[in-house]
Amino acid sequence: MTVAAEPRRRLRVEIWLVLGLSLGRSAVYAVYSIIKSYQSTKPVSQQTTTLHPSLSGIPVWDLIYQLTGIVFSVVPVLLVFYLLAAYGASARTRLGLAWSRGRDGALDLGRGAALAAAIGIPGLGLYVLGRAIGQTLRVDTSGLPAHWWASLVLILSAVAVAFLEEVIAVGYLVSRLRDLAWHPYAAIVASAVLRGSYHLYQGWPMALGNVVMGVVFAWYFVRKGRLAPLLVAHVLLDLVSFIGPELAPESWLEKLRLT
């Protein structure tokens, strides 16, 4: 075994372990979920998937479980930062999360908002289309009870999910595949396919839409080397998805087939 072969082997094992603890595991369960949906006697369009189900009939314990789940969901993100910071390297710099100038933050916010609009509007149309052709499940973005802390949990969840997906599916995976001498386009495709796979539980149209989103986000990271705008975009998208249905008039939701 050459000296170069050992680090490459360790990197491959590291990638599988990180994915197995995070989005890879989610992808496996998403595949199970979509298979089960098509095996059900109920049509796919009449099935519902709930993103934030209540975890206890006792409000205080429901809140405790929700917050604990959010905390544990970002542990793989912390692991990735730890791994990328080995031997004195800067994980923040490598992932494009470090700001060297005062205007970096404003640029990241602006670009993130633009990305959110570019992805979110067609994404809503795709969801409506998927519902219309009977291939997308109804997505209930909040199964939480009507307590004061429900919105807080949804906001924290949006931030946690954004970090989990963008740091691991884009920043980490693309960086590590580049370390393994993968072509940039191959790394982009791998990142996009991973993103689509763990969204299969919503139905194949939404999974396909997330593959497209994955291509755009991974390409942006390869081209610009900045993960911060992707985090901003993802947080905005999830905030609209999680809280929007709670604020929008019921008549709008019915017309868009969102209920």
C-alpha cells in the first residue's frame, strides 16, 4: 500500500461514516417510505407526510423532545467541522463561511435571497403539479400543537435543517470528493443525487426537483466557494414552507392544492 492510497481509503470510509450518521441514513428511510407509499391501497395523492409531528401529548415534554431532536440533528454538522479542521486547517474558510470584508455578509444575504426565490417559486409550482398528477404526497409541514413554542421550534428546525443539508450534502461531500480527485461535475451530480434521494418520501416529482436544486447549489459552491448564501437560501425556503401554511388564508391553500 502506498502512502497516498491510505489517506484516500480513509477519506472514503470517513465519507460513508458521515453519511451513515446523517443524510445517507435519511435517504435509506426515504426509499423505504416511497416504496411503502406505492404499495399502499390508498393513492399517493391521498397520503400525507408530516415533517414536524407532535412527540408527546404533554406540552412541556413535547417541547423538550422537539428541542432535543434539533440539538442532536446538528451533531453531524459539528463532526464535519471537526474533520475538516484536522491538522490546523480552517473548516470555516474551506466551506466559505468566513467573512474577510464587511460587505461579505450583505452579499451572502442578497445572493441567498435571490437563490431562494429562484428555487422556491418553481418548487411550489412543481409541488402543485405533482399533487395534480397524483404523484406527490400532501406535505404537512407542522403537526405541532397550537402552543406558544410551536413557531420557535419551526424556526430552529429550519436553521438546523439548512445547516445539516448544506454543510454535509454540499460543503462536506463536494470538498471530500474533490480531495479524492473527482471531477467537479461528478461531485456536483453526487451531491444532487444525495439531496434528491432523501426527499423521496415526498414523492418522485419533489425528489427530482431537489436533484435540480442540488445541481444549482453544488455548482454555486464549486464556482464561488461560498456556502453561506446556500445556508441563507435554505433557511428562507424552509421558513416559508414551515410557517407559510400557518399564515396563509385557507382559500389560497385549497386553490393551490396545498391542503
